[in-house]
Amino acid sequence: MSFKNEKDEEDKENRKNEKERKKEKKPFTLGFSIIMGPDGIKIKQHTPKGTKDLPLPPFPMLPLFPGTRPSKQTFKQPKRTQELPSILAPMDMQTDGENILLIYNIQSEKITVEASQNSLIIKTGEQVFTSFIPVPLDLNSLKASYRNGILEISGKIDKTKFKKIL
């Protein structure tokens, strides 16, 4: 009989403790927060018992997300954008040692092509592409044609730029 009484007493205590826990239960956040404001940096530790202020570490702290710190004065600056040319590789390149044929797949209505010894600059509307050629080109012999989205550039390889080394 004493066994039942002990068990009943334990159950009563457990129920009483549960009621107390339910009364004390409040939403909380675990972890740390770093607050950067006009009056400096504050570090807080969040636990179920409450929030506690921590001292600053002895090493300098760098912001994880630059630009998120509110500034005292805000200056609106115009956005500056600079478009850099993209590198465009030819779809196909064929050569027989003296002549070269470069084929590009470009979908545009308006195309201009400028050439130098080892590169081509292809402009399509507002986009600019640069294509590097592994051999020097003879600029006087270059010809370009565009039909159905295919740009073909043909010409001769400049043999005077090569030097025999072996």
C-alpha cells in the first residue's frame, strides 16, 4: 500500500511542476546577436532564462554584411555601370595552315565585326563580344558573311609573324 501512496505523491508533484512550467513558458531565442548602431557595437547572448549583455571581444570585429550598418548621412549617388565585353568562342574553326574559317552562332539583326591581328570584336545591338584567335590574321584578306544566325569569317593566316624555332 505504501507503494501506491508514493506513486500518487510523485504524480501530484509532477503535475504541479508541469503547471508551473507551463506558466513560465515564454517564447525565447537561443544564440547571439550583434547590434551595430550609432552608439557602438553591442553583443547579446540569448538563453531561455533571458538576455545577457556580453563584453566586446579583444580583437577587432568586421561586419559580415558590409553596407548594412545604418549611416548618419545618406548620399544618393547615381549608379555607374560598365559593361565589359564577353569572350565568345567560335562554334567551329577550320584551317589548312594558310587559310582560316571561323564560324559563330549569333542571333541578331545588326552585327558589326572589327578585327586585329589576334582578336575579333563582334558587336550585336548593345552587346559586345571579344573572340581571341590563336594565330595571327592577315587583315587585308578577311571577309565576313552573316546568314540565318551564322557568322562566317574567312581569311589568310599571316605567315610573316611566325618564326621557326626548331
